[in-house]
Amino acid sequence: MDLVPEVATVFETLEALYYFTQGLKGVSADHLGKIRAIYQYLLPSGYPKLVADLERDVRLVREHYGAIAPDEIYRTLLREARDADGKGIVYISKLRIVRDLFSKYENSIVRWPYIKLHSFVVFEPKVGFQNSMFEMDGQLFHDAQFMLHKARQAQGTAKSQRELPVTRHRVLHTLLRNIVSALFTFIEAYLNGIAFDCFQTYHDELELDDHDFLGEWNSTKKQRKFVKFDDKVFGYPRLVAKVRGLPALDLSGFKPAHRLIRDGKEIRDAITHPSAQYDVDDWTQKKMTLFAGLKLPEIEALYIDICAYVEFVEKGIGYDPRESVPWLYDEFGFRDAKAETL
């Protein structure tokens, strides 16, 4: 049964607020269902009382979750989300939620204060809120774990790759190359993520040089200015700690960071930018040698160094890593790899 306009508008507002904070399931779905059932038996004279009750519910939900936007915004977002049904999942960034939608979203997601600003909240088009986040860096980290487990399986109990059958040896090298790429894709996403969060949170307070460094931007020329990987590894954590008013974060003596930009990046470059050209310093085909000579133990060492680096940085920029980057410890990528028999 269609609702009359004065009831429909406030009902849709309540429905939208439930959609983005609780999901249209369980108690909230039951409550909306009861309202529709009551409406069927109301005479028009009872509509004002129903509207008043609905407006009270809206006020309570808005207050509980710290709703920031006008009611119409939530109604519009609800319609847009439902239009996505059959097309995929709906994502809204934490940045948009805290700036435009809700100031108390920790009442929806307990871990909210620890979740990075660049993360997405996941909504199912029909019912909305899923109590689920999409954290890009975490997903990429699990990708690397997945392949690392498969590489361990490919290596098996062999002490040397020479002991492996030719086909298994080839599979192992396929995995090793992709693990390196996945690990560096992850660490790039992680570094860009902490830069993004700092840039967005402290934008109006940043000095111009810091603004441009975090945003990979040249304000003078009004164009992109990419930051070298090495500078991100050492510079981004240092600047984030400074802007947040924390003790200086100095990674100059942190060995995993140095191994990452030296040994790790050298392997990554050989895979990402393969070349048979001679090295200008020692006149060896260094990239080809690295590409062909990959071994599981050195990839395991790279994985360990990256884990240590992220944990060290998270503590240095003021977070408890078990809260802010739980994917560093949950081993979901390894778990999934064990479950899948690809």
C-alpha cells in the first residue's frame, strides 16, 4: 500500500537512516514493517499522530548517530543506493561519512575510531549497512599472503628449487614474481593511505611544502609532482607524526626500512621494469639475474620486513596497530589460501 505524501516522506527518512546505520534487517526492519501494518488500519485523521511518532523516531536516530546532513540527503542517497541493485555493492568512504553524514558512527561500527579515513563502508543495495569495511591496503596485504602460502606449497619440503620438477619450479617462480609485485603494491597503498589521511585531516593547517609532499602536487606549477618511493618510506611517517604533534619518528636506523628501499625495491624494479640491459656500474645484466634467480627465502624475508615496517610506523604515528591495521595479524590471506585448492 502506498503511503500518503506526508507520511511517505518521514517514513522514507527513517528508512534511510536505518539503511545507513543499522541495515534494513532485524529490529529496524520489524519496526518499519509494524509502521506499515498500522498505517493500513488508520483513518486520515490518524495520519498526523503517525507522522509525529515517525518524526520522533527520526530525531532519536539522528541524535544517536550524530546525523549531520538534512533529511533529504539521506533520502536521496537511499534512492541512489537502491538503484545500484543488481550492479554491485555500494561503497561510501569514511571521509564522506565523517564530513557529511554522521558524527557518531562508532555507534554503528565499534572499530570506527581506529579505521583509516581512506577506507570504505560497505552497503548491500537492498538492505544497506553490513557492518563491513573495505580497506584497500588490507585487501592487498591479504593478496600477498594468499600467494605466499601457495608459494610455500609449491616449494614443499624441497631444500632447493633444483629439487623441484620443472613444472613445479615454473609455478613457484610465477608465484614469487607476483608476490613481490603484490607486496610493493600493498606498501605503496599503505603509504599513500597514511598520506591521504593526514592531508585530508590537517589540510588547512599544513605548510605549503608539506601539503605538496603529501598530495604529490606542485602548487607553483599547478600540476602533479610524484614523490619517490624512498622519500615516501622515510618521509611520510615522519611528517604524519610531526603534524599530529607526536615525538619525532626517525626511521634512519630502522633496518627493515633500508632493506625495503634497497634490496626489496631492486627486486621489484627488476620485475616491474624488466630489462636485459647491462648495469652501468658493474656491467652485469643485473635485472635479468634478479628476475631469474628469485628464491622463496628472500621473499619471506621481504614479507617479514614489510610487516615490521608497517607495525613500527603505526606505533610511531600514534596508533595501536592491532586496532588500526588488524589485517597485519589476522592471517586471512593464509587462511583463504589453505581453504582454496586452485
